[in-house]
Amino acid sequence: MADRGNHMIVDDVFFDSEDTEYRQLLGQFDFRLIGLFAPLDVVRNRELARGDREVGLAQGQFERVHKGRTYDLEVDTSQAPPDAIARNICEAFGL
């Protein structure tokens, strides 16, 4: 898809240096890594509301998922609705 000029958004959780594979695969493209953050209580409530995840998974990942990671953009998802966040991300990168 990317090699045909499409903008792509990949939603994934990285631990340790797992983002290295993405950087290698997508290195020829304008690859951006965006960190999505929210306070732990918000993350817990979202997890419960979804109903399709093991309860406690988000809390277990909370400290680990962003550790040592450098992002091109960081976004607090508790501060705006998803459509506004998407617009802000696009604007930040001139899309």
C-alpha cells in the first residue's frame, strides 16, 4: 500500500526495540512514530468499556510500552475526541 503512494496508519504496541522492524520495513517511506498517551484511570476505563480485552492488560503495559521510545509526536488522547486527534496528527505532518 505504501509503495503505491497511500498514507498508512498502523496501530500497534511496541515493547523494547520492536519498532526497529517497522523502521526497517518502512524506512524508504516517510515513517513517523506517534505516541498515544492517556492517564492510567482513563486507560483502565476504556479497557473495561471495550469488553474485548483481558482486564488488566492495559495496566500491565502502561509503564512498559513507552519506555525508552522516542516519538515524532506525542498525543494525550484524553484531551480531545478521536476525530480531532486525527486532524491534529494530519496537520502536524502536513497531510
